[in-house]
Amino acid sequence: MANYNSFEKLVAKSLEKAPWIRDLVRFVYKRSVYLLYKKWNFDFELESGFIVKTPYNLIQTDAPEKEDLFFGYYDKSPWNKSMSKAIFHSHDGNNSKIKIKLFDFKKNKAIVLAETETWNYQQGAMVQWIDDDHIVYNDIVRESWLGSIKLNVNNGKESRFDLPIQCVSNSGKVAISLNYSRLMWLRPDYGYQQNFDNFQRDQQYDTDGLWAIDLESGKSALIVSLERLTKISPQESMSNANHKVNHVIYSPFDTHIVFLHRWISKTGKYSRLYVADRNGENLKILLDERMISHYSWRNDTDLIAWARYEGIDGYYLINITSGLIKALNREINLYGDGHPTFNMDYNNIFVSDSYPDKSRIRYLFTSDLDGQLQNIGRFFSPWAFENEERCDLHPRWAPNGNLLSIDSVHSGKRMTYFILNENGYKVLSENK
């Protein structure tokens, strides 16, 4: 595993206060070391016992030659709860719009349900299941107005909301929204390129933040404002900085939300991890040492996060009630930052991935809380897929806890895959 060593990581950390220099050094260094560590003719490799299938394999149909098919982020599932259907983003590279494509595994067919102009490669159009028969995704719902559409996948009946979706509650009754124009300004990987009448990139902080949407009535309310966040334990780095919120997730029983508050100043970016009641009350800072990257819920009281705590970057388990923070086994941290997600049926086990190592290889693995690792596979990431067009594996559990979904570009094109155990149509045959 040609990972970056502790000295290399220390240099990167020391350059946090000079982001432009850091990015230049990173660009030159990564391409230089790749010449030394490149693995010729390598695309992907799975550990013994695992196999990979595309959605087209499962419906016994050939994939369109020029199609990019992907799901998006790691904290959602492409499958509906019964796993009879799955939803993905489809793009042919010649159109500004992206298609929402449904795979029906009982009927062995794939159909296009809709198209939307509001999407990005990291999260697509935020398409997600509300229940077994309904999805919701972001779109322009009327002229220059960013909102979202709830669609019945069986009959095409739709409802429109005046706000876009960030995450849907597990009950499917409510959702959280945020300002994608601000994201486009401060983190274009996650924003939308269009101009909207209902959002501005530099919107006043007292009118911007997180909104809650009732998915039955369509009513909404601002529940956490950016202004409120800037006044909680203010730091000198917050002055004259640009603030945003991102990556909101409901807890498994919808009692809480967790989200990232990030501000960007002349000395780089700073992050805080917050938890709040589902209505935005009882805000509490969980992590506040500048670097928090990815996180997910283990249960309604515990989170896993790749973050900095007491000066050390790594995977941590956080209890939102007591505030107790526990470092996980250091062996896991050899992979570096990743996208961790717990298996909700066996919630001592999580899956995660890595960013490309010196050989441009991403790793996929599962682990328990004691650091018992199970490597699943390695996937090449070509240089053509970098920055805003990168393709993280973003591993996601199936609702039954046995299958994994990933996106990958190891073949030279963007494709989504299912990973299963060849002996039982499941991943966790031994871990369970």
C-alpha cells in the first residue's frame, strides 16, 4: 500500500494556513511520486470471494457505450427499502442535464424517470428514496427557482417544493435544505452552476443556513441560521471569513441532525461538527480542531468521523450525549481520510474507502470498532478524474446490510457497481 507517510502528512498539515501554496505543492508532488509508484496495467482487484456487478449485469442488459452511470454520496442508498429497485444518475457527456434512471430488478428493465439541470459529480441531484415508491431530487421547479421534486416512480405523479433537498429523514416525512449557490461559490464540487432567484451566493447570514421542509405539506422554516453559528464561541479566524454549512444527516431515529459548519479565511479553511435536535434546537459543538472531513451515524447517540482531535487526525467514535470521543485502532488510519458508514443491522461494523495513494489506487475495506480489518478491493483512479470531476468510491450499504454499492472510474469511465460475496450474495458472511 503506497500510502503517504507521516512526514508527508505533517508537511501537508503545516501548509493549511497557506492553501494556495499547499495546493500547488500537492499538485506537483502527487504527479511526481506517481511516476515512481505507478502500477502498469492495473485497473482493479478484489479479495478472494468477492465479485463485482453493474446494475446492467443484474437486469441482463448491455450498458450504453457512452453513458456515465453513478449514484453520488456515501450517506444515502441507491436501493429502495425492499431492494426491488435502485436509482442512479445517467449522463452521456453531451448535455448539461442529467437523467434520473430507475433499475427495476423484478421486471429486469431500466427506465429514465426524469431529467434535471441541477447536479454535480459528487452528489448528483441529491436523488434519494422517500419510501418504496417515491423519490425526491433537486431541479429548477419554475423559472430561475431552485427547488425539489417528489416523484412516484410507478405512475409519474409529482409534487414540487420551493426548496432543494439536502437530506431526507428516515421516516420520509421531513427533509433539510441549504443554499447550493453558496456551495457553488465556496465549494463548487457540491454546488450548482445556475443563478437562482431564491438563493444568492453571498446571502445575508440571518436569512441563510439550514431549513426544515415538511414533505407532506411543503411548509418550510429556517431552523439554523449562519448568523447564529458565527456567534457561538467565535474565533479570530471567523472575522472577514466566508461561512457555509454542508453535509447534514439525520440520526437513524430522526431525533437529531449532525452537520458541518465551515468558514474560509485568508489562513485557510476551518471546520466544526455540530449536533442539534431535529428542529435545530440545543446546538452543540462536537469537534472544533479545524479539520473535520466525513462522518456518519452508528446509532442515535454515536457517530464515527474522520477528524482532528487533540492534534491527531484519524477515525473517532463520538457520543453526542456525553461528548466522549474515542480514537479507533490506529491501523485503520493507515488508509487516511475516507467515507465511513456503519452497517445498521450490525452496527459495530463500518465500511470505508480511501483517497488515491501514490499509485492512484483507492482502497475499500470494512472494519469493526477494535480495528479488525477486512480488505475488499483496490480500484485505480485515472488522472482524468480529478478535482470537481473526481470519483470517490463512496461505499454505501444495501438496506439488508449484505451488499455494497460504489462508484468507480477504474475502467476509464464513470460506472456504479455492486459488490457481493460470490458464495452467498452478501458481503459480511464472515464478519457477522
